[in-house]
Amino acid sequence: MTTSTQAYGEPWYWDNRYSNEPGPFDWYQKYLTLAPIINLYVPRHHPTLVVGCGNSAFSEGMVDDGYSDVVNVDISSVVIEAMQKKYKDRPKLKYMKMDVRDMSAFESEYFGAVIDKGTLDSILCGNNSRQNAAKMLEEVWRVLKDKGVYVLVTYGAPIYRLRLLRESCSWTVKLHVIEKLASEEKSEPIWEPTKPIPLNNDGTSVEEALGRNPDVHYIYICIKEKSVNSSTQA
């Protein structure tokens, strides 16, 4: 029996979901709350790839904020057809059906940035999760320019995600956090979103900074370093 979270790794689940729930939905964070971090690391003139885009309004927010070339991919043909129709008059927004484990339709070193809100997390819920996650990360690495940035938005704390990133490719990793209800919060954040958190090799420094089990989303800024052998630098 496949549980609902295990099904996150399966194309049929997403086709069914988008057929039954066609309204826009943003995983984890909306563009408004992530924009200060995106603006720090992603130049507006660089081609940007959004993986596992779904029917999110995130990419529309990027284009409205001045990003000139945003390519969106998803494994669900249902959602891609719907988004192509929705944005047919927005040439800066492109939508393509694609499996993130095989993005051979794109040239190597084409994109300045790749943005992922929950796609790696979904793959990690499915069958053969580690193998599929490694394939995805290798493809993300391939399509990024040297010094390009993979922005990973996830619920996965460093003790779970750093090793996976480190084993895949040579990244220089910075870490930011945003509280899960950031768009609704009126109080002071537990950590300034645009300020990187001190990051040591095993990620224990994050607990020292935020306390145990903070109610946050983690934003890993993974910079492609072709000339670096070690994958993570503090």
C-alpha cells in the first residue's frame, strides 16, 4: 500500500491532484516572503529554472519582480498544459513537461539559477528515493553555469540535507531560514531571513543558533563550484 507521502514521488499522484485541485497552490513559502533571499543570490537577467513548479504563482511573482526569463518544469502533463494555457500571453514564463532526473532537453551550464520548493522533498518520499535524489541533483548541477545557484527550499534540517548535497556535487553551501508562517507573522523573526546562519560541517551549529526543532523552512543556497573539491564550506 502506498501512503500519500510516498506517492509524492509518483507522476500519477500529481496528475490526479492537479486534475482535482486546479487552483494555485504554493508549497512552503510564497514569492513575497522568499523574494529578499532570491534577490540576494539570483540576478534578474539570468535565465532561471523552477523545478517541480506545479500550479504555483511563484514564477509569476518573479516575472512581476523583474526577472526576464523563467523556465518552469513539472512531471505532470496535466499541470503543465493548464499553466501553458494560463500564461500564454506571458512570454517570459515558459512551461515544459519534464522529469528533473533527466533534463537532457536543456544544454549544460545554461541556467544562472535553479529554484526548488519541495521537489527534492517529494522525491525523497518516493521509491528509490536516494538514487532518484542523486539523479536530480546531478542534473541540477549540469544545467547550472559555473557559480550558478541552486536555491533549495525544504523542511529538511542540515543534519538530513547537508550530507545529501555533499555527496552529490561540489557545492559551496549557505543557509537561510524563514519561519513557516512568515507571511502571517507580525512579531520579530527568530532569525533575520537575509542573514546566513553559521554552518559547520554537520549542521549542529544551526541548533546552537535557533534552538531545537525550530518551526522554520530551510533555504539552502548551493553555489556551483567546478574548481572546488570539497562540497561544503562554512
